[in-house]
Amino acid sequence: MSKAIPVLFIVLLVSVLALQCPSAAPAPTPVPTAAPEPTVAPKTAALKVTGQVDKEMAWSEDEVKAMKTAEAQYTNKQGEMSTYTGVPINDLLALAGVKSGATALVFVADDGYTAEVALADVQKCDKCIVSFRSQGGFSTVLPDFPGNAQVKGVVEILVK
């Protein structure tokens, strides 16, 4: 019994010291209970319809090119007539849902240029389109509208 007391004393001493010293082992990594939400990069919009609409819309170039197309002819300043292919502006406006009270459209180009036209005039124009440019992007083609309404590099149609 005399040997058991010192051994018991040493075991107790080691146990007390072990409880007071921080553990050398790393803390366990918590296991997540649910998978984290994936982060989705915002869609890069090549063309948007914004402003006084029921739902602002944004499309990639491929999405616009996949829509129903129409052709329009336009005569430039030099008197040269060209035929363009694109999406009817009224189709784009229908997808966004123009709010009552809207009176104008502002075409915004990628270089900051803007052109404003009367909404009612565009709504009466079945040949007004956002045309596909050969180098990519879009332009407005509005037959019988002034030259400044023909916007190269259009990226947004603002309804106001």
C-alpha cells in the first residue's frame, strides 16, 4: 500500500497539470450543417430596358440574337439605303411591360451618347429595330426618324 499512494499521487498530479495546460492538439474544425450558398456572378448585359417598366430586363448578346428578328431599311446621310436585321423594339418593350404614363424612350450608347424619341412614335413603328452589328453589339434603326435617333452601340433603352 505504501507504493500505491505515491503512484496515485503522481497520476493525480499529472491529471491536474494536464487539465490546466492548453492542449497542443489543434481544435477540431467545425463541420458546416448546410452547404454555403453559391455565389453567382451578375449576368453581363449587352442590352437593357429600364425606367418606367413593370420589370427591368437585361439580356446577353446571344439572348437578343436568339429572339424573333425583323428587317428594316434605312437611308443614311449619303443617300445609301441599307437593310438591317435585328429585334423589334416593340418586342423588347413588351417583355419589360411599359408603364402607363411613359412618354419617351432614351437610347443610351456604350460611349454615353443618348437620343430621345417619343414612345408613341416608336410604338407605331413596326420596322423600328435594335439591329445586330457585324463587330458585335447593337444599333437602333428607326426608319423615318431623324439621323440622331440612329444610335450605334446602344446598350440601354430607358423608358421615361
